[in-house]
Amino acid sequence: MFQQIASQIRQQIASGVYLPNEVLPSQRRLAQEIHVNPNTIQKAYDELAREGLIESRRGAGLFVVDRSRAVVAGQAEQRLGRELNRAIANALTS
């Protein structure tokens, strides 16, 4: 579930729903909006932070990082997705 949430936020960042330096919804608020456990949101946010798409600013919340870093992370994710799809296709045809 947290991967789906992270994926949706990635798409929202890429499409400009969330702009650079814009604060993301709090973990609690987003959890209430989509009816999931706040820990699930935390896992999604942790994944996005590891990817360099968002950053925590002490006392202020979680923010979308500068586009240049987000673009690089998004490109890496796309490459990984293509490679994974290729590996799955190869496994299915073997």
C-alpha cells in the first residue's frame, strides 16, 4: 500500500501538483484523507525522501525538493521500471 501512495505522490510531483519547495500534507492529515494508517504514509514519505524527491525541514514539515533533483530521481525510477519489466518478460518466456 505504501508503494502505491509513494507512486501517486511521485506522479503528482512530476505533473506539477506539488511544486518545488511546497509543503506536503502532514502524515496524519493525508492518512485521514485516504483512510489509511499514518505509519503507511510515513513509509511512503520515507521512500520518497530516500529517493531525493522530498526533504524534511525541522519544525516546518516535508517539502518537495528542487526540480533538478526530482527529475534525476524520476529518470532513475523509470530506468529501473523498464529493466524490471524486461526481466519479468524474459522470465515469462523462459
